[in-house]
Amino acid sequence: MNTLIAFTLLSIPLAYLVWLFFPSRSLNRRGARSAVWAERIAWGTLLAAGASVALWMANGRAPSTWGLGFESFLGIRFDALSTPLLVLVCFLAAIILRFSRNYMAGDPRKGEFVKWICATLGCVLALILAPGLIQFAAAWIGTSLSLHRLLVYFPNRPGTLFSARKKFLLSRIADIAVIAAFVGLYQTIGSQNFSAIFAQMSAESERLLWIGSLIALAAVLKSAQFPFHTWLPDTMGTPTPVSALMHAGIINAGGVLLIRFAPVFVAAPGPLYAVAVVGALTAVFASFVMLSQTSVKRGLAYSTIAQMGFMLMQCGLGAFHLALLHILAHSLYKAHSFLSSGSTVHTIDTLSTDSKAKREVHLPLFAAVAISFIIVFGLAWAFGINPSQKPGMIALGVVVAMATTQLLLRQLRRDVSPACILRVTAVAFSVATVYLVLASLAAWWMEPSLTPAPLTSKGFELTVAGIMFLALATTLQLQIGSRILIPLRLRDALYVHALNGFYINILANRILKLVKLQPKRA
């Protein structure tokens, strides 16, 4: 790797981490100026990241490592995973810091806020670019500790403090799992450098199975998966820029961990089955709860949990390239959702069911499902994609088809004329085409850096696909008010339980109160 490019990339996380050396009092006295300089640094790092990625692509997109010290313990790894994530995080940093300038205006601790949000961004970037186990572990822990300072930014909000403590406890367990896995990897391979580790990854062994299980556990804990999700919906008392950063960036760390160590799971795929099950269960659970929430931000929180479940399901089924695509799309969407959450109340009527559509019509539901499946799997065939020969494509095709069904239902339940059917079919066709094109591009992009994952058991994948179909079909039934599958009394009972998160949060709070984690004023 060119030394100039290497130093440029290394300077990107350092430009944020240097804020740790400035005293908070001094920054608070210059809060507005600190925010301006942080934003300027963010736009500068975005330009540097874009230029570096362009040069890397011009040179063939080969994975490359540059580092200092023992086995490059400090440095950068530039490959198909780190490059898009680098540009994504730098872009989100610029947008969030620009938003923060106005959002935190007049806050007496604005400089301290800027300090810790920059420190968090620096740790995330150091994790993305890590060339080996040491830097990755340090950045993994640093990200959590820096975020904790932002979660407790308002000390007079006991509910948020309680949630921050829950997250802190789960993060420390995840840290222990990561450190134990990394120690095991070093003992097994004899190197901490990713290039050496991935080059020497061989057939499945009992030690690799345990290492993969620890990595999977850390990913589940970090990504707020069921039943370890209860802290996330209750952190809505934090500043909105923190919510945007957390939901658009940091929550994806579990998926990044799984994708980075995909070669471990290729050699020992056993833990992936557990990851797929947990991800599917979380996606189903959070989807039900999300639909019942009356708070915009809590709805977005459960949406994040559901999306992280889908992402981990993709990883568990071996579709790591689709998981990366999911991270990129979800991050951009969720950052926009949180930063614009204040205006959501003005457009919420467009998301509700039209009064004319409340009549129960069976034909459009079945028509929408049939059209969606024909479009998705027909296009897959046209693209030369055989779902039975691609990891996870059967289950993921079902999820995409059901998502397309939801897109169609609003129009088909209002108007079932031939013209309307043709119009919405064209829209669904376009959406499915865009997804399959992006999926193909993601597979091409990740090819130089990712060992092909083994195919999961067809029986297992079909079971996951069936469960997802039934669960998503049930959520559609709840949304449109139909009683084809769910009687009215059962639907009402399900709504009440879902509104309360099926009481998992209450149970978790009671357990944590027993160990004295509850703030005194909560």
C-alpha cells in the first residue's frame, strides 16, 4: 500500500480520537467553536476517505494491510469490508455533527458532547480499519465506553441512566467474549494479524467451534438481540444525534464482527445456525412490538432491533455480502429517520391505514402475495440466481417478497382495477429489480475479500423461510385488520401484549433491580 494513502487513512480515526486530550471545561467554554471545528474535520475526513477508496479501486481492489509495531498491531486493513464502511461512517459523522451544531445550541456542556461523540466516531473508524486483533479489541471496547458517556449525558433522567447501565453490563459480557475468542485465535494461529489468520484458516476444529461461538455471542449482545434488547428502546432520553449515531452506526458492530470473521465461520459453520435462529426470532418479535408502539422513537428503536435481527439472520445463513448491503442501507435510512423524527408527526397520517381501506377484502391480500413471489423469484431466475445454490437465498427471497407484498397492499386494498394492478406491479417490479441488482453488486464487491460460505442445510433454511413467511403474513394481517388468519379477540390480545413488549423489559428490570443497578431516583 502506498505510504501516503496509509498515513492518510490512519489520520482519519486519529482526527477524532485527538479530542480525548482536550479538557471538557475548556471545550465547554468554546462550545460553538468546538462544534464548528468538529464538523469541518468530519467533512475533511469524508473527502480523504473518498479519495483513498477511489485510489484503492483504481489499483485493483486487492486487500492490503499497513501497520506499525508487533505484527501491525496498529494500522489499517483496506478491503471490501472496510472501504464502504469507512465512507459510510465518515458521511454519517459529517451529517450528525452538522445537525448537532443547531440541536445542542445553548447547551452549557456542548463542548463535552462534541468531545465524546468525536471519540466514539474515532473508535468506530479504528475498529473498521483494524488490521489485527489488538486494535479491533481496543476499538471495540473504546466504542462502548465512549458511547456510555453520551448515554448518561443527561444525569437527571433516571430511566435513561438505568438503560445505560443495562447496556454497560451487556457490553462488558460481550467484551469478555471477544477477548476470549481473540486469545483463542492467537493461540490457534500464532498471529494477531488478520491477513495471517485468514490465510491459515483450515478445516473445522473443536477450538474454532468455540471461538466462533464466542464471536457469535458477542455479536448477539452487541446488536441488541432478543432477549438482550431491553436497553435499546429505553435510551430515547439521550440527545437525538446520539440516537442517530447509535442506531445508524454502533448497533451494526455485531454484524461487522461476524462479517470480518466470516473465514472462522466458513471453517467452523456450527455457530451460524444459532445466529440465524436468534436473528429470525428477534426479527419476528420486534416486528410485532414495533407495529403496536405509539411513540415515534420507540417504534424506531424496535425497528432497529428487527432490522438487526434480519441482518444477523443473513449472516447466519451465510449471506455475508447481503448483510453488508443491509448495514449500508439501514444506516442511511435510520440516520435520516432519527434526525427527522421531529417532523414525523406531520406525516404520520400517510402511514396509517386509509379509512376506505378498512373494509375486509381477501382477494387483494392473496393477489399481492402471489404477485410479489412471482416477481422476486422470477427476477432471481432472470438474473441467473438459483436460490437453492446461494447461501440463504430461499429465506431471504421470502422476506423480500413479503416486504414487496406490504408495498403493494396499500394500493390494492383501495383499488383492484386492472390499471391499478398494472401500476403497482410495475412499482414492485422496479423495487425488486433494484434489490437484486444491489445484491449482485454486493456479491461482486465482496468477492476478493470473502471466502464463499458453505450452503446451510436445506431443511434448516426452508424451516426458517416458513417461519418468516408465517410471521410476516401475520404482521400484514394485523396491519390491514383482516381476520383471515387471526380472530378479532386474539388480535386485540396480541396488540396489548405487543404494546408492552411481551413484558420482557419488565422482567429484565426486576432482575437488574435485585442486583442494585437501578438509579436511586428511578
